Amino acid sequence: MFYVRYMLAEVRRRRGRTALTALGLAVGVGLVVMLGALSKGLDEAQGEVLERLTGVGTDLAVSRPLAVPNDDAPGTGSADPFSGLSEEEQRQLERENGEHTAAFNYSDLGEPGERFSEVSLLSSGLSFPASAVATIGALPGAKDAAGGLTLTALRVEGVVPESGAAPLNPHGEGGFEFSETSVSGVDVRKPGLAIVTPDQVTEGSYLATARDRAMGEALVDLGYARQNGIAVGDSVKVAGAGLEVVGLTRAPLGGDGSDVYVELGRLQELSGRHGRVNGVLVRAASVDAVAGLAAEIDRQLPGAEVVTAADLVDRVGGSLDDADDLSSKLGTALAAVALAAAFLIATLLTLSSVQKRTRELGTLKALGWRQRLVVRQVTGESLVQGALGGLLGAVIGIAGATTIDAIGPTLEASVENPSSGGLGPFGQGGITAGTTDVVLGAPLDVGLLVLAIGLALAGGLLAGAAGGLRAARLHPAEALRSTE
Amino acid sequence: MTGRRANTDTETMSTERDATPSYELERAARSFGEGSTRVVALDAVTLTIEQGEFVAVVGPSGSGKTTLLQLLGALDRPTGGSIRFEGQPLEHLGDRSLAELRLRALGFVFQQFNLIPTLTAAENVEAGLTPLGMSAPKRRQAVDGQLAAVGLGPRALHLPGQLSGGEQQRVAIARALARAPRVVLADEPTGNLDSRNGEMVIELLARLHRELGITLVLVTHDEWIARRAGRVLRLADGRLVSGGATSLAEEVSQ
């Protein structure tokens, strides 16, 4: 077809103009591809960190904090959220809470002057009946729920003092020594939603899925294991019971890593908390359901504290956060400016080309070419240049993204301790503060490349429309008088 | 040379074509600007050009020759008076109708050749045929025929930059004639050529005029070229000073 041959001839034989226009569009589009890939890489990096924060697939964590009075609202403190519970439930909670204030009766420890070692399993939060797990799991918007029980094994060692005499030095010679080990009970039927997930196992294996086998097993945190010289295959004691260490786990950043993980039923049995849990991990049916589900849990479980995964995002800081900010704000602005500049360059070059070809376009009009044909010709040429710019831009974008991938810059994500102190998101102690490094990639996808080529074509079309409009306005007699 | 009236639309453009002159100008005027900056390029020109005539338009620079040619070529509209092409007044036609008229009835040859530099000689000729909507084989046949007629068959695939000035002007003539126009308007067609090539181009135009019976209006500075025409129109300061109504070929020799 003649018109296409003419377009291609213009593009091919006016190489300088074509290269300049295509390159202008390509740089803009390439930048958009690179920033798009980088933004996706940052999202993935943040997702990776958040996954470590929240656990695999966990959307909400439900706990019941000890602190009940509401300091922020004077006069409402008497509105005890536990008043709606059954008497039995209230007694159970009081009993658990009572352990925190229990004083030692020295005579129970042995004869004065004898060494003693006493272990208490304490809960930093109030517990729920295990049936609450099923209740939460059945709420609208909930996909699944798993119960967990996290306790602190407080070991007190020392010499039994004379009756009524306080130890001289609580940590020194002749006094008591305290050591704490956090222990979590894991619902082995739902490892993906548990306090510790199979992904976190760095050595050995996860707890057996069969409860009978799992009851004799334990997982130990890597840091705790190193500190105490524990290896896979060793035995650890929890409340006097010997358990085989089957695996070592990595503490989740910002999560609620415990020192030791055992099968839930076994921990309930060892701690005398049959049928009780103090944390419920919930997976929502969809992202949209999270807010409604959190409100429903609040309503259904008096005194419950619900923390959503989104709450944890605020606690992520460091260069990853900065980079994501940069990507979302400055990056978008940069991409917009680059695109606008590319479109402007293409438009100006096309207008300049129309100006330079005034007499040629006038000749076409003298030959009887209708307005529409002349405009189509100019726009078509610009579109071909746009397509070339798009392809070149895609190549530049791919090259840039591949370079970022090859370099693999490392970003740091840090998690701060919550300012409120006390309970972590899962109600079993403080959040693990710290930093982690994430390798940044720039993943490309077909959609991004299609978008790039589409943008370049849009740029070509815009430039072509401007040029075509200028060409349409050319008066044939004036155009033929042009000296260009 | 392909048949002159290959296009039937051209044939039916005006049923009274054979009976009416190609052009009838009645006090046709063209001015540019307004007020103190107003310039009168063509002032109340009255003339008639019969079908099949070979008319030369001569005059010094700025006398209005090119303006007259652009009005005759439906590239511009008069600001005063009237211009009839084959009985049809041009001043009332819209842009689309003027484009249609140029496409189907008129052919142009320019001093600067005005070839499209990125297209080959054959494609330049084809550029004049494409808007007619001819089939590709017919178009190719017409292109080959026209290039052969101007002696450029072997140069069909050359770009304008690879051709001499004379060859480029012959391509332009082939482009003008490919659509079998009823009128060819040539603006200083030898202005950019040496005398040998200029002579060759004028010979070609004169021969085509004789063989095809087209109306040929040729603007020139060159009195010797003007002598080839059947009639010479003399312009000075936008006014027609001689040759407007009758054939005065003898005036050229005076």
C-alpha cells in the first residue's frame, strides 16, 4: 500500500529525525518501565519483610491483654469488659492472673540453706477458651483460625533462706537467680497459620503433624540454641518434661519469636491450662474483609485486642521504607515528568518536521490530496516513530531492570519496639525489634512492557495529532511559497 | 503514453467542457494584508483561456504571475472578481471541492520540482495517482507508462537526490500528467535548469500539449520560451497589460 510505503520511507530515510523522536520517547518510556519494575521490586521486598513480620498468611492476631482499665477515658474505667463473661470464665482468668502475684512460700521450697529450683509457666496475657478459636474461625470474613499459647517459663534458683528473711541479693551469691524462657504451643494441624511456620525452620524439621509424635518434640529458636549450646537431636526440658529438639528456627523480624515451640496440647497439659489458648491467629477470606472481621472479633470477645497485619506496616522503617516512599512519590513524579518531557520532545520534533516539510505537504495538497490524507500521513509517521520508541524504550527498560537485578542493591528494613510497650501483635510478649536486609530486584512483566509500548504509541499519536493539525491548517498556496 | 482520458470521472466532471473555455476570469483580483499593509498582487484581471490553448504568462518579478497561476490552479481563491473553470465558479467552492478539482482536472509543474525527497521517481509519480483510488496494477501501469514517456523508465527506482535537475523536472511532468489532467500549470519549469535541460523540458511540455490536447499555462521569465506558446499574457504590477482576450503570438516577436 502506497501510504504505508510512504510512511516507512519517511521514517527510514529521515533517520536523524526518526532516531531523535524515537529516542526521546524511548528514554521516557524506558524510565517508566524501570521505575515500574523497581516499584514492583520494592513492593515485593516490603511484602517479604511483612511476611516475616506477620507470619505466613496471617492477617489478624487476637490476644487478650492483661491491662483492662482505660486510662484515656476517665469515668469509663468501671466498664469492665470482663463483666460479660461467665463466672467460670472469670474465675479461670483470675486464677491465671493470680499466678503473677503469687509469693513464694519458702517452706515449700525445702529446708533453709538447701538449693532449690522452681519453674512457673506464666502468661503475659489472659487466655481464651479453645472454643473461641472455632468461634472466630466461623465468623463472616474469616477463612481459618489457629490457637496458640505462649508462656514464659520463669525459673527461680537459689538457696532456701531462713524463714521470713528476704534474700540478700536477688541475683548474687546467696540470693535467687531468675531466668526466663518463652515457650509457645503450636497447633500442628495448621502449621501455615501457627506461631512458628515451617518456613522458619533453618535446620532439622518442623514438628510432626501427628499430635502423638509432636507431643515429644520441640523446636528451638536459633539464637536461643546458640546461646545454650542446643543442637538438633538434643533434649530440652519444659516444666520438667524432656522433649527432643527436632528443628531450629529463625526468629521472625518484628514477630513474636519464642525460645522454644512445642505442641499446643502438650504445653496446655504442662501448664495446667487445659483447653486454653492466649492467642488466635486468623486468616481473612480477603483483604477487604480484614477491617470488618477485626471489628466483629472485638465485639464477640470482650477484652480482646486485635492487631491486623496492616498495623505492623507502620513499624517497618529503614532504607526499604525510604526507598518505597521514593518509588511511590518521587518515582511517580519522575516518571510523569520524564513521560511529559518525552511527549513534548516528540511533539516539538513532529511540529518542526511539519514546518520543514511545508512545501512537500503543500505539493501533496496541490496534487489533490485531501486534508484527511495529509493528516493521516503525518500522524501515521509519528505513530511508526512512537512504535519504534516504544520498542527501544522497552529494551532500555529491560536493560535497566536487568542491571538492577544484577547489582541486587540491599535495602535495610528495621522494626521498632511499639511505643505502648507490653504486648506484641500476637499478645505473647514484645515485638522482636531489629533490622533485616532485603535484596532489591526489579521484576518485569508483560503488562509493564505492553504499557510502555502503549505509552510510546500514545506519545506518537499525540505528536502526530499536533503535527497533523498543523499540516491541516496549511494553506496550499502559502505552503508552496515556503522556501524551506 | 497512456490514454489521456483514462479516468471516466474526469470525463464527466463537466458535460459542457467541450463547449466552454478552460478559464474565464472577470476582474479577478488577489490582495494580501489589510489597511496600510495591503498589497495587491493581482488587480482586476479579465481574460479567457480556451481549451487546448498553450498560454505563456510573462512579466517581471512581483508582477503577479505566480499568484495568477495559483488562482488558476485552485490553490487559492480570488479576493475580488470571479474565476470560472470550465464554466464553474471557483470562488464559491470549499476546500474539499477545490482539492477534488485539482485531483481530477489539474496538473502542476513547479520551478523547484517539488518532488518528495524520500520517495523514488516511480513513487513520486504514484503519489499523484494514489488519491484517485486506482487499483495497484493500474497504478503501476500508469507510472511505468508516464516515466517511459518522459524517458526515465530506467531511473524509476532512483531517489530525487540521485537524479539531475532535468530528470527531476521530467519526473514532475510525469507526475502531473499521470492523472490525465485537462490543464497543466507550469510555474517557471525551466527556472532551475541549464539551457540544455530547459530546452528538453519545454520540448517535452510542448509535445505533450500537442499530442494530448491539454490546456497548458506556463509562467516564465524567458521570452524565447514564451515564443513557443500560442498566446502570451503580459503582467506588470498585477495588471494584465496585453494578451488577455485574443491570441497575440505575434506580440512576442515585437
